[in-house]
Amino acid sequence: MTNINNTVRIFQRAVGLSVVALAVAACATTSYSPAAIDGRSELLDAHLAATGGTTQITPESRRAIEDRILALDPNRISGADVRNSLAAGPTPRIILVHGGVAGVYVVMESFGKFLVGMGYPEARIRDPRTGDWSQNPYGSSERVAGELAWYYEHDGMRPMLIGHSQGGMQTVKVLHELAGDFGDRIRVWNPVTDTPENRQTIYDPIARAQRPVVGLKLSYASVVGAGGLEFWAPTGWGLAGRLRSIPDTVEEFTGYSIAGDPIALTPPTGATDADLYRQTGDAQVRNVNLPLGYSHVFVPSTDYLVNEPDKREWINAYAGARDVDTATIPGGDDAHVLWAADVWHSIKKHWCLEAQREIRAERASGEARSSQSAQR
């Protein structure tokens, strides 16, 4: 216990010094307008303009992009596929949840900028009201669950949820909220007005029927560095005995453990059986051990990678292999690359799957309307 206490004190001193640098970096963030491009037509319009094409959206141009998306292999998405197809089509919401130490939100902002640099539409990450890149891990998990339901109802695509450190605790807590483990009713929360709505159900845009918020399934969620000393926060107490159990409220979940993590208390040899995340039903659960030497605090600091062509190419080519030889990373794995590549691979996969699902549903609905009209 003495060694652990000494490690924590060293960590706290290091964080105290780093917070100053983080705060200075935060002053350099780009301005953001809540009226930023958001919505399917606007995304396509912006994409066509950015790539030198016509800004006139036509049924033909939309269908051509949709056809390209439908032809993609979700497990093999290249950088060109992102630029030329996915970025112009329907795009699900990503909610990032940062760590709990003051100033560490900046490293999750760095990850958000990494995603944008790799091709993910910025407006699908940043908060539509405030422009924030990520959410506070000490907020209401019930509220986040209500927001996710609102986004699904409006976008027709199941959102993704990614948490770092204490934000990882919040992410798993939200999954349990959606599973009904803390109550059988959750109000819909409007993120644009930041207010709750007087209802606990949404209109499912795929099933085309009313459904409760409880039971909603996300497409993808992941956490890195969750657990250990983070249970000190009252918001994490409800996760006692639940943190490593992943309910059926997510299609695919990845839990990242950092070998020798002094905060999550992961041994230097990596996660033990007791530390592994496991499914409680049919959720696909993966466990990934990140190498010794990764920083618990700075793992999400990845925006610099988009400006290193060799590393960017390696990340785009990464196919989610179980055992990866990090010696193949150009310049070596500098404590961020493997995590960034693995998360980006999963995001591309579920971005593609959700877009394909939405396109097929829209086309099926259109064909049904045409058939009904022809019968009249």
C-alpha cells in the first residue's frame, strides 16, 4: 500500500505541473459556432464543395455516394473510403467523455481533433449547443443516456460513446443506465436546448415505432484506464460489481487496460482475469492490453498523428489485429499510436455499418411509399 500511495503522490505532482500546460493549450482552441454544419444534406453539400464538386445536391449525386457506402467492407475502410464516401453520407454522433482531473479535458479535445483530422465530421463530435469536444465525467449518466436516445431519434443511427479514465467509468455507467439497472424510466434529453423533455420514449427511425429510452443499444463504446482509484468519486460508487460487466446496450465494446497503470491499478504484466471486461448477454466485448509505458493521463493526446504521414498511413491500414507488432509502426509506438489506431478502426467500422443500416432503411421506406402510392 505504501508503494501505491507513493505512486499516487508522484502522479498528482506530475498532473499538477501538466495542468498549467493543458490550460495554456486550451486557450488556442478554435472557435465554434453552434450553427456549424450538422445534418445529412449540409454534410453532403460541404463535402462536395470541399472536394471541388458541385454544391448542388441532386438525387443522383446522393444516390451515387450511398451506393459507394453500401459497397464498402466495414472491416476494411481506407482513408480514401472515408474522404470519398463516408464523410459525405449519414454520420452517427460520437460522445466523448474526458477524465476527471482538472485540465485533462484538453487531452480528449486532442483526440476529437485527431478524429476530425482523419476525416470524421466535426459537427458530429462537438456539442451542438456549447461546441465542447467532450463531456464532464461527473455529470448525470441518466442525462447522457437521454441525449443518446435523442440523437438516435434525430439521426437514424445509433451513437458511439468513448470514455477516458473517470470518463470510462461514466461510459460504463451509461450502458447500465440504458439497461435499466438504475431505474426503468429515462427521460429524453435535448442536447441543443440542454433541457429534458417530458417523455421517456422516442420514435425509432429504423423500426418506425415508439420505443422507450431504456433498452436502447449503442453501436460502439470503449473505455481506457477505467477503475482502480477512480472508485473514490461518488459517481462511481454505483458501479461497484458492475464496471467489468457489459450489458446488452451496446453492439460492440472495447475495454483498454494500460500495463502498470498507477491509477486504474493494472499490474505491470497487464490486466488479470479479474480486470477483464465481460459480456452479460450478447454484446461483443473485446479486451486490449496497451503496453507498459503508456501514460494514463495522456493516452488520448493524438491530434499530432494526423500530421505525420507515415503514422497516419499505418493507422488507416490497421485492421484490428489481436496481436500487433508495434515494431511495424513508423518511428515506433510513442504511447499513443496503437490505441488511436484500434479506436479509429472500430469507429470506421461502426460508422460504415450505421450508415449502411440507415440508407437501407430509407430506401425500403421510399419503396414502400411508392408502392402504396401506385396502388391508390
